[in-house]
Amino acid sequence: MRRTVVAGLLFSGLAACGGEGSGGDGPPVNPLYAPDRLAVQAPDSFQVRFETSKGDVLIRVVRDWAPLGVDRFYTLVTNGFYDDIRIYRVIDGFMAQFGLNGDGLVNSAWRNKTLRDDPVQLTNARGRVTFAKGGPNSRTTEIFISTRANTYLDEDRFAPFGEVLEGMDVVDAWNGEYGDGPPGGQGPYATQAASQGNIYLDSAFPALDRIRSATVVEAGGE
């Protein structure tokens, strides 16, 4: 049966959390609450190391492969979006998906920051890294790594922007015991994971693997 990769549908509006500069003695406002202030153009190529609960994964990213997606990914990585998140959707023989922040307010801030689809320059081969989406021009923050050749996704404009250089054995080892989310399986609800973040995922699905940090470790070109 043909499977599809969809981004989690994000949820309720951003709750009041104090404006920038509401200051005083309160805690600083998370910069990820203001995505419009963070967008930057990525280098021509760079590498990102994901430190995960099963080991490290190193990916290579090339801007020409999917410029809009690469700029978004670079922005997210360099601002800590993927730090301390859960790998919440692992389907054996298909792919591993992540990219919901542990803070539901951050997910809410990014839910409408959709990207136009990039043209597909590379096929969705095993080890390729691609943004998830729920339809045309709907990419936001969630990405997946193909664990098999998913070439049928090419025609639906899933444009790979990176590839695993090291650690595909780690990706293969990420916990898939919970399977897909409803209605197709008993895994995490994407909408609930988006709204409640790690609080929901850690309480209901404690054995999920996690990404501890995502760091740019090498960059080239401008």
C-alpha cells in the first residue's frame, strides 16, 4: 500500500506569553516564538550533526538541491529548534520523522510559516532527508529520513535537501515500536504532540528516541 508522509497539523493560536521586552525580572522570551525575525540564507553547503539517544547522525546539506527548504532548515538548526525533541514517527521499512519542538508555543508560532514546494532535484532514496508536508506548499518544520527508496514521493514534490553521510545504522535503530499515529496506528497524535510538546510525548510514549542537539559542524560558500 502506498504510504504518504505528512506534517503534523498544528493547532491552537499562540498563547499570551509576554511581548518581547516585557522584560523586568521575568525569563527571556524564546526567540523561536518570533520566526519572522530568524530567517537567513543558508551557506551553499554545510553539515549538521544530530546527537541522538542511539548515537550521532551526520547529514550533508546542499542549498541548490532545495533552496527554500535548506534556508528553513539552516534557520531552525542554528536557532536550536531541533534540540531536545522526540523522534515521534518511525515506520519500519519506510522512514523516520521528527521536527515538532518540545514547546507547544514554538510549534504554534511556526504552524503558518509554510514554504512553497521546491522543485525535486534528487530522488527520495534511502538516507535522503526531506521536509514532511500535508499537501502542496505546506512545509514548515518537520523532516524525515527515508529508510528505503521512496521514489514515488518524487512525483508529489517531496524535495530532498540533504543526505546521511554517517549514522544510517543509528537511524535504522530508532525505536519504531509505537508505529504510525492515528488513524493508521497507535502511535502519537501529531496534533497533540504539536500542542503539548514533550510533556505529552514523554508521558504517553516514554520509549521514543530523541534528538539531544543539532549543530552545524561544517559550512562552505555563501
